[in-house]
Amino acid sequence: MCGIVGYVGCKNATSVLINGLRKLEYRGYDSAGVAVLSKSNDEILVKKSKGALKFLVEKITGEVVRQSKNPDLVAAEKENSDELNRLVQKTDDILVGNVGIGHTRWATHGEPSDLNSHPHTNESGSIVVVHNGIVENYTKLKSYLQNQGVVFKSQTDTEVIAHLINYFYEKTGEIFKAILETLHRLEGSYALGVICKDFPDRIIAARKESPLIVGLGKDENFIASDVPAVLNYTRDVYFLDQNEVAVLYNDHVDLFTADGEKILRESHHVDWDLSSAEKDGFAHFMLKEIHEQPKALTDTLRPRIVLDENGNAADIQFDEIEFSDDWQNAGRIVITACGTAYHAGVVGKYAFEHFARIPTVVDVASEFRYRNPILNKNDIFIVISQSGETADTLAALRLAKESGAKVIAITNCVGSTVSREADEVIYTWAGPEIAVASTKAYTTQLMCLYLLAIKLGSVRKTLPMDFKALLAQIAVLPEKAEEIIKNQSEIQKFASRQFNKEKIFYIGRLFDSASSLESALKLKEVSYMHCEAFAAGELKHGPIALVDKNTLVVAIATVPELFEKLASNIVEVKSRGAATMVITQDRTGAFKDCADTVITLPETLPELESMISIIPAQLFAYYCAVQKGNDPDKPRNLAKSVTVE
């Protein structure tokens, strides 16, 4: 959550900052601001505004960003973007300077407002700070500073940092030392960007828990919360590690420990294709990313499948992992994650127990470390995080390592904290995911989990069917995902009839019960409809009391031996007035007479169906959101990467 961008170089900083923040909008925010060290009078000029970035641009330029009224959504989107680009360039004529920092804020302390927006300053405005994370001891620090006569302007924890830096700067006369002294007194998480009027040639950045990168350009350097913010300018970056500090000048960057000791490190070259972060004619990133799932699944699968001389799938190979005695002798698998990644873990539990016959425990990461968990040295501990920066998941990872467990990370982000701290890392290769509601990251996480479970089953000789036959089925799943997407019109029509339902229940059994959890979350995230998910057998144990004519029940049915039981559940809710939809691979007509709509999936093994049965639910959630007039890419109150507890 939140976005940081900083620039020092020969260009004017303002438009660089704003364009960088636009690339970070996917992280979620409720206000934005920039601070630029003025060329003309050596003062730091700060502009900030509640709401979207366009309101910040309007505040700087004094002009309103005119919105296109073109009925063609794609054309209107382009015209709106062109108009915003014009005004962003105009900001360079108003805030003129070569050094600056910018921020998009997601409120944690203090309501969203102009005053609480970042950047924050000391009383004189000579020191300016942007900050992601939470200062857990800010109340104590604020009280101390107030006793020293400091007057606070905002309700934020971040303002404490600006005043504390100033406090030590007045004692030392050196901004770098003042920042180090401040860092030693902060408890909690932070990614910081700091500029000082008295040191107009540099930005100082620091990182603990919250992600921060340094972009390396020619006669210019950058800081940012994430790589997309700098890809228009450079592909060479440093990923700051825990408790590291960077000092950026226009011609070089110095890295230090939090104690001021210099660090030497090779930079990392990013080979992402920036065009993959554009909409390519789709109305929303979410829809684009749903359509990208066949390719994403292929990209995740292909490097891990070994082909025989006839070009058929013959084995699974993870270059990142050696299936040593640790795996063969493991007592159990422990999976922990949050949100969508947690739901992938629940499906993974079924997969590990089914294919590898190994006990598997799945925990919500936000609960894990607080319940004094029992961990064993022969546990395989798997953490899943799309961003690789999820705060609760990182805390669980560190606790597991302290306990001596082998930690495997599944993530989409190269160089992320999770990837650096885990013993071994598996990348999903899903590509950039811009929409806040995860789609292709989820299905590629499932692909990684299934491949691990099947490989482990092969190693342990517990597979319930022929290994190569199983690989042949998994190898064609991307094609089956493509087939679903091409035939989405029935889902769109159903959404147009059901988007105003008051209550929605997702039900299923076995793997389908796990898939129901993610299906319900997607609908809640983007449509704001009240939705629950539970095992279908639990319907009679309470939830059926809520079923009436204002209810929609969606059943996921991929296990043939349980079709009859699920059909009975559908009959029960229909008799009480509920609308019904079944997502199934059944071709016998088991649900034809009891469901209002049947979405027929391509056939595959029931145990593998979870990787594609989620796609109709994603599409249904998307079309319900559009029908309600919501922006599915930026759901209210949500952020892409949750880097605070």
C-alpha cells in the first residue's frame, strides 16, 4: 500500500514524480503529494491533495482535468489520459527543481485529508519526509517532541519522523547522521525518502519492512516503492534490504547499513516488458489480467516441465528447488498466507494431501505468530505472497526460520523481501498485475502448488494415478482456460440479471469448497456485494435460514461422485426462492433441471479443475462490478500490497 517516488538529476523533478506515482496507483491510495527543492529560491515547495492524483495536478496547475464524454470507453480512456498528461507536463513550469519526492497515501493514522497527506515537514519546512509503513511508538515520540516545544500540524505518525530528524539535525548539523539517529529510535516499519534544504544535491532513503528500490540512471537516480515507477527511465535497480540506507546524488548512489557502514552491491537488471502494464484495449486491467491467464499459466508451467524425445511431458523440475531428503522426510507441509494467497494455500492443502499423502496445515498469516504455533524442524514451510512484501506473511516467514523449518516462498516479484529471506523461492512468472483484485497471480500460485504436490507425490511414490498421464492433463490446462474465456458471454448475461442480489453464497465440496472461498472474495472485493462461502454440506447447519428470493447461490461442482449431493443442495435453495448458478464440468445434465444457469467447464481431472473453475467466478465478479458502476481496478478501501498489519 502507499507509493513513494523520488528523483535527483538533471530533469525537472515534478512530472517525473507524478508520472512515477501514476505507475503505483495500483497499490491503493486516498491522497497524494509532492515536494520539490525549488531552483529559484532554495526552498522546498510542497503540494498535496486528498483524492486521486488528478486532484493534485489540478491543485498545482490551477486547471481542471477535463474528462472526455466520448461514448467509446477505449477512446475516452485515451483522451482522458492525454488530457492528464498535458497538465502533468505543465506542472514542470510551476514547481521547478531537480530534486524531489512524491507519495500516494493509504490512511493508517488520521483520516484522508489534504493536511494528513504526505509529504510531511519539520516546522520550518526545511526537512521533508515521505513514509510507507507504521511507526508503532509514534505516540511516545510525539509526546517527547511536544515537550520540547514542537507543534504538530497533522494526525499522522509520519510527521513524527520529520520532527525527530530535525531534532537530531539541530544537534549534529549533519543530515545523514540525524537520519541514522532517528532510525535507531523508530519502532515498526518504514520506507523513507528525505530531502533537506541545506543539502540540495541528494535524497536519503531508508528501508525496514516496507519495500523500497533505488533506480540507477545516467546523471539521474530514483527511489520508488516498486519497479514500474522507474521503468520509463531505467532498468537497473538496487533492492534495498532490511535496515539499509541509500544516499542518492545525480551521478552516483551510496549504500549503507543503519549504523553508517558502507555497502558494496551489484545492481539488478529488470527485464519486464513495460507494455504489459498497459490495458491493450481492455476496459479495465482486471479484465485484461483475466484474459492473460492462459499465457500466465503457460509461463509458469513451461519452465518446470521436462519433455521426452517425443515432446511429451515426462517430469517436473524446479531449478529453484532440490527435492532432497528434506522433502522426502518431511513430516508435514505448513502453508501460510493472506487473502487470495491464503485461498490458494487452502486449495494447495487438498493437492498435497491428495497427491503426496502428506499432512498439510494452512494458516492465515495474520494469526500465525500470535497463537504460539507448533513448528518442527522437519516441516516444509511454504509462504505465498503475490507482492512478496505482505507484512503478516513476512512475520510468519521469520518465525518459521527461527524455528529451523525449511522455508519456501511462492511469489510473483523478483527481488521482493519474501524472495530474499526465504531459503528457496519459486516465482510464478505471472507478469505485472495492476488491478488490486488478484486474478492471474492466484491461478499461477495454484499452478506452482500443484506442480510441487505432484512432484512430491512422485518422489514419495504416493500418486493416485500414472505420473505421465497426470502431467499430460496439467500441460493442457492453459488451453482449457482459454476456452472458458472465449465463451464468457453467458456469465456476462447472468451478471446483468443478478448484480442487484442482496446475498450471495458460494458452495462446493472438497477442492470446490476451497475454490468457493476465493470466488466469494473476488465478488466482495470489486462489486461490494455481501457474499459468503462455505462447504456445501454446511448449508443445512445454519446458512439456509438466510436463503430467500433476494439470494443467489453459486455452486462449484467438479467432483462427479458428489454431483447428486450438490444437486440436492441446489433444489433446497431454489425451493426457497433463490436464484442459482452452477459452475461444473458435468455433461450428464445433473444440474440441468435444478439450476437457473449452468456454466460448463472444459473437462479435466476433478483434482485439477480448481485452476480453471475460478475463471468464471472472476468474470462474474468483474461484470457485477461494472454493472454497479464500480471501478474494478481500484476497489474502495483496498490496496494491492498490504505492507502494514
